[in-house]
Amino acid sequence: MTSYTLRELQLKANGNVASEIALAVAFAGSAQDLLEQVDPAIDHILQEFSRTPKERQGRSEDGLSIDIITSLKHLGFQASHDTTTGGHCDIVIDGRFDFLWLGEAKTHSSYDWLLQGFNQLDSRYATANKDQDRGGLIIYHFGERSDRVMDKWEEHLRASREDVTIEERATGDLEMRTRHTHARTGREYHVRHVIVSLYWNPKK
């Protein structure tokens, strides 16, 4: 029987991102290995969202989040929705090695609404224990200019949470990374903020 290394299997995937992620998740030997696949998985899924904005119109936050969870499961993650982790968190990835990644999702309607999501993730859901100190804020945006929304969100968060350090970010980037000392454990908690454009307004 022929056996293959992870690298050999990834080469056989021939650039298929979903297959490469699924293989890495299946072969993960530590919580760090799992963590390294979360961002690529989220990015891959949100790229699929951005390609189908027409079909996403009118979808609720929960509906969109369940779509993400379904895709995460297809990639091999143990993912769930509205699981009790200090509260009912939108996206929970857990499983082997006591790994835990939490995601809060918000449809952009106001910057205070986004702040509420960040604060929920921080003060209600996150444990900030070892291998559980990473999370994400996913922003669903149905309007124009997602780049401007992220720029203004950075300004709003900076003004509202002076304890949060915002890592260097170029104007117009569609993601942002933050870190802050978590009140529960005193460990640094890291959050990746990403926005996905679901704008759909074709011209005749």
C-alpha cells in the first residue's frame, strides 16, 4: 500500500485551496497546526461569498454564519453555530488539542453594532486560555465601498477601546488585526477583523 506525506498529498491537490486546507486540518498535529488553517479557510469561504452576492441578498446574520460553518465542516473543522461558550457565539471551531477559535459575525448597520460584536467576543465568549486566544470579527457588508467601512471601523474601535492595540494596516485594506490584554486571564487576545462585500446593484 502506497503511503504519502502531507506535502506529497498537497502537491497532488494541484493548487486546489479547499483540498490543501482539508489535508492540513486532517494531518494537524497540534493546536498551532489547526490555527494556521483558520485564516486561509475563512478567506476561502468569504471569497466564495463575494462571488455570489446576488444569492446572498436578504440573508440574515445567522443564515450567512451557518453557511460559513457548513463550509468549515466540509474543510474538516469541528465547527458549530450558536454554541454556548460563555454565551451563544456565532461561529465556534474547537476539537483536538483543546483548540478553540471563536468568531462573531455582524451585518454592518452602524459602527456601534460592530463594537457590540467585538465586545461580545471579548467579554462574553473568549476564554483567552492557551490555544484559545485567537478569534475573529466577520463583517457582512451589503453596501458600497467596504474599504471605507473598514477604515471607519478602525477609527471607531480606536476611539472606543483605548486598551486595544491595532496592528499596522494600510488604508483601504479589507482586514485588520488587533490585540489586547484579556480581563479574564491577563493573556493577549488576538482578533482578526475581516469584511466581505455582498454589494449587488448591477447597472442596466
